[in-house]
Amino acid sequence: MLDWSAKILQALVAFILLWVWLYRSGRPSSFRGGRAENLKEEFSSYGLPEWSFWAVGSCKVALALFLLVGLVFEPMVKPTAMALSVFMFGAVWMHLKMKSDSLLKALPAYLMLTACVFMVFD
């Protein structure tokens, strides 16, 4: 991938994660799993304990910030993208595990996973 397009993808992933976890977490979305109205309810609908919402959210926000730092300090990008890939694989898995969810609900998580994998192998 061209260097500038890799940086744009990196910044885009970081800003989307920050937007979802810091701004949209308490708001409804058509991509929420089950019948959840917010991210905390979504975690609950997957059968996950409340602490996992806080742990995953904290990690994703920190990793998004690491991606932004990685725009200047490139050695941070691949390990951060690998860690985010694990989280995004988990998100895709949770959506697919919910038999009542359509594949469309997993699309944002799948796209983020794909972007992270591209960053790892760029």
C-alpha cells in the first residue's frame, strides 16, 4: 500500500474507534448486536460480564490512541494493529455467534478487522 494511503487508513481506524467508544457508545445503532440500544447492552446481549465492556472499551481507546501516535512513531503500528485485529476478530465472532443477528450487523467489525490486518501486513 502507498505510504500515504496506509497513514489515512491508520488514522481512519483510530478515529472510528474513538468515535464509537467515546461518542456513540451510549447511543443506538442499527449495527448493535441483539436488541441492544447501546454498547453496554450489546455486551450484555452477548452474555459478557459488565467488566468486559469497560476492559474492551479501555483497550480499544488506548489502541486507537497508539495508532495516532504511530502516525509519527511507525514501530507502534504493527503491534497495535495486531492487538486490534484480535479485538475485532472477537467482535465479528460475537456478532456471528448471535444467530438472531444479520450479517449486516457484523459488517463494521469485519471492515475494521480487514483494515487492521492490512496494517499488520503492509
